[in-house]
Amino acid sequence: MACSIVFVGILVTAALSIVVTTLRIGISPQPSTRKARKALLDLAPEKISGSIAELGSGWGGLALALAKRYPQTQVYAYELSFVPYLFSRLRLKLQSQNNLHFVRQDFLSVDLHQTSLLVTYLFPGGMDHIAEQLVPKLQQETILLSNTFALPGYTPQEKVILPDLYRTPVYRYDLKPS
Ligand SMILES: C[S@@+](CC[C@H](N)C(=O)[O-])C[C@H]1O[C@@H](n2cnc3c(N)ncnc32)[C@H](O)[C@@H]1O
């Protein structure tokens, strides 16, 4: 009985943590669908010179797929929400992937000058922040892949429409330093 109460308490606290963080940040940790993940990986370049950053990695599934696709490349997966971040870390303990690093940090405060591939699935306000705060700081050519949401003020080099109910767009931007 005591065990069940503790278990339910942990579940309720975790759910509350997710809800509060979702309200604060503006987006839940909903993962990309399998079709979207495949489209993102298909749009990614064959070779990458710098590192990869996933901006808002949720439960870590896409970050893991990226790290497996590019075993010689360091993948940094930034996530603010504590429960999905913790889940990703536990997942990594079970499924070791040496080039993958989950970081609990606001990606807007990260130094991306070594990064040549950015991957994201956010919301319109989050894309505004990327366009206004991150893109102007890029110091090398960087590819941005975005599930669903366009980068305001930029023209995508490629746009794929997924064969799903919402005809979800997936974008590739080849960004140059200003
Ligand atoms: C819709 S989920 C996408 C998860 C994963 N990228 C995927 O495609 O499966 C967006 C995630 O971004 C995180 N997020 C949003 N803004 C963030 C920020 N400024 N810094 C770090 N994480 C952020 C949210 O907490 C959420 O878990």
C-alpha cells in the first residue's frame, strides 16, 4: 500500500512538472512522429563537419536517431523540461551512445559556433526566437531542419510535405553567417 502511494505520488509530481513547464515554455514534449523523424533524417546532409544540436529534445528519441546516423559526430540535445530530460538520460544509460549528450539548458543561451546542423520541432514563438537570437550569431554555414514550423524571414532550400492527416511540412534551411 505504502509503495503504491509513493508510486502514485511520483507519477502525479512528474505530470505536474510537465504541465507547469509546458505552460512556462509554450510547448509540450510531444515527440516527432515516425514519418517526420524519417523526413528530417532524409533532409539531413550526408556528412557533417561540426557538431549537431537538437533544440528542444523532448524524450530523446530524435536525438538518439541522429547520434546513430552520425556516430563520428557529437550530438548535443538541449531540453528544459526536467522529466523528459531525466527520461532521456535514463534511456541513454540503457542504450549507450557515446556521441550523444543530453543537456538541461535553454538552447537560446548555448554557444553554437561549432554547430553545423540544428534540428528542431517547436512552435511559432520558438521559431521567432531562433530567427532573432540564434541565427544572427551563427559563425559558419549551418543547416536547420524544422518539423512543422517555418523559420520566419528565411526561405527554405527544401520543403517536404508528409503524407499524414495534417500534411505536415518539414523544412531544410541552409543558413549562412551574416
Ligand atoms: C515538441 S517537443 C519536440 C521533441 C523532439 N525534438 C522531437 O522532435 O521528438 C519540443 C521540446 O522543446 C523543448 N523546449 C522548448 N523551448 C526550449 C528552450 N528554449 N530550451 C530548451 N528546450 C526547449 C520543450 O520543453 C519540448 O520538450
